[in-house]
Amino acid sequence: MGERIKVLLVEDDGDSRELLAELLEPEFDVSTATDGVAGLKAFEAEHPDVVVTDESLPGMNGTELAQKVKEREPRARVILVSGYTQVQGSEHCDVVLRKPIDVERLSAALGQLGNEARQ
């Protein structure tokens, strides 16, 4: 079976972050960060396979974070979560999901992208 896919969840809303982490933890190794700057530091420290980031974050938005993640580790995968249909800079993201989040879709995307990141 191998190691579980490592996921970094970057979300500034505490309730959403905790709930989503709780829903994903049975399948994935989940760590969290509260904003884009903390997310980048956590990415550099933990080297997750997939980063799930909200677009609207204080300090550094999700697409900026995605760009910096890809510059540091091109094999890492990024899922952007946004309430908007069009997000400028989303070309740095592997998948864009609309809010509210469909946890089954997110989980399926995490599995697929996590496996890609490890190849």
C-alpha cells in the first residue's frame, strides 16, 4: 500500500480548515496552514505531495502560493479552491474546485494528483 499521500491544506477560515482536515484525515496525511505565507513555509518544511489552497488568503493568495510551490518543486500538485468561476493565475494550479467543496471530488482529485506527484 505504501505511504499515505501527504496533503497541505491552506485555509484562513478556522472552521472550514478544521472540518476539511477532519474529513480528509481518514485517507490522507493532512497538515494545515492559516495563510499563504505560513502555507509556503509549511510546504518547504514538509514537502507534501499535494497543496489544497483557498484563493482568498491574507498575505499571499492561493494562485501566488501555487506559483511559488511549482517554482520550488515542479512535481508537487496544487488544488485551488475558489468561489469564483474565473481565477487569474490559475494556470499554476493542477485542479480548480468551486466552493462549496464537494469532498468526494476533492478526495478523488487528491488521490490522482498525489500519485502523479510521486512518479
